[in-house]
Amino acid sequence: MTPSRHRAAVAALGDPAAWPEPGFWTQVRVLTARSLRTAFGDRRLVFFGLLQPVVLLLLFSQVFSGVGALPGVAEYQGYVNFLVPATLVNIAMTTAMSSGAGLLAEIYGGFTGRLRCLPISLFSVLVARTLADSARLGVQLVVTALASVAFLGFRPAGGVPGLGLALVLTLVVGWCLSWVFVAITTWLRKAETLQAASFVVMFPLMFSSSAYMPLDTMPAWVRTVSAVNPLTYAIDATRALALARPLGWSLPAALLIAAAAAAAGSFLAAHTFRAHP
């Protein structure tokens, strides 16, 4: 561009001081769109991201297929019917953990540092990160559910409506959990520490829940832990919705715990993100 054209372009834009400040939701929309373009711009990353949960589901369903004969699982007419709803919740947990990793990459890449120089809300950066990862999670959940029906023999007794509600619940739980890992990221700010802390949180929650084995087959102390494990309620509610089983208190408990996690995580993340550049 020649100097004269550059001056003409600058003049057409007007005085930057007179530009209207974008609203909060406009900021969220623009930043979410950017994150989505990054997430879905690499086709290889998209392919392996969608393939990973399907492979894990295939391995678990075959390696632990003998569990299907245990009391508490046999009534599901196959271990895969017991496993798939739990796997959906675990996918949400894994994707929530990646929200922290994605935010950390933007911090060290200098992107969030540049945003601090702009007249925008820093909280919109965190909201956009969780929404973009929730959109990615939604695609993963749908692909995993369809693959389990087509290739693994998963038969949701609740039909399409029940499975759809189970996916929506899982998506909500995943979005709420992402705030927990975003809060951990804004506090730790180091990749190695974040990874160690995330796995310390994730694996005990996954394996001390009702995800892979019925609670009645576990030691007493594990059953005690599972009673206060938030994933247990989310998994039980997802199973009940997908398989047309009684919900009991699992659905309100799952939503209440998820909402509390989102509220605490978002508050701590926003405070720490503003206080520590």
C-alpha cells in the first residue's frame, strides 16, 4: 500500500477515540469465533480429537466386557450400555481439562497479553474459551454417541429424546467443569504443574465414580468417596436419561454441583486472571 492510500484508509476509519466500545457479548462472540477457527482449522487435529474418545470407548468396552455379567450391570443388557453414558461424561471431563491447557497456550503465546491493551473485559476472554471448548465438546459427544450406536451395539432405551437430553446434560456439566480447570490455570500458570494438578483431579474423580463398575462391587471406602463424587451423580443422571431409567435425585444433584463448580471456578478465575497478568 502506498503512503497516500494508507493515509486515505486511516482517514476513512476516523478517530480511534471515537470508535464505539464493543459490548461484552460482542467481545465474547468475536473471541469465541476466533477460538473455534483455531480448533477446527487443523483437519488433522479435528480428526484425531474425534477419533480418541471412540478408540477409548472401544478398548474399554472390549477389555471389560466380562463386567457385563456382574450384578448391577447385567440389567443393562450389555456392558456397552452401562459404559457409553459414563464415557460421555468422561469425555466432558477431559475436554474441560483441555480448556485450561488452551488458555495457558494463549497466555504464553502472548495473545492474552495483547488483549490487556484493549478496552475489553478480561472476563470475556475466559467466557469465550469455555464456550469454544463446549462447542468442540458437543461435536465429540455427538460423534461418540453415533459411533457407539453404529459400531458397538449401544442401544439407548430412552430413544433419540432420551439420548439427546443425556448429551445436553453432559454438555452443561462439561461447560461447568471447564471453569474449574480454567481457574486452576489462572492460578498455576505453568504447563507441568497444570498437567500434574489436572490429572490428580481427573483420575480419582473418574475411577472413584460409578463410571466403569457398579458401586456395590467396590470396597466400602471407595463407595464412601463415590457418594461425594460429583461425577457419580452426572453419570447416573446421564445413564437414566439415555436408558429410560428412574432419575431419582441424580439429575438435580448433578446440576446443583455443576452450577456450584461453575460459580466458584468463574469467580476465582476472573479474580486471579485480573490480578496476575
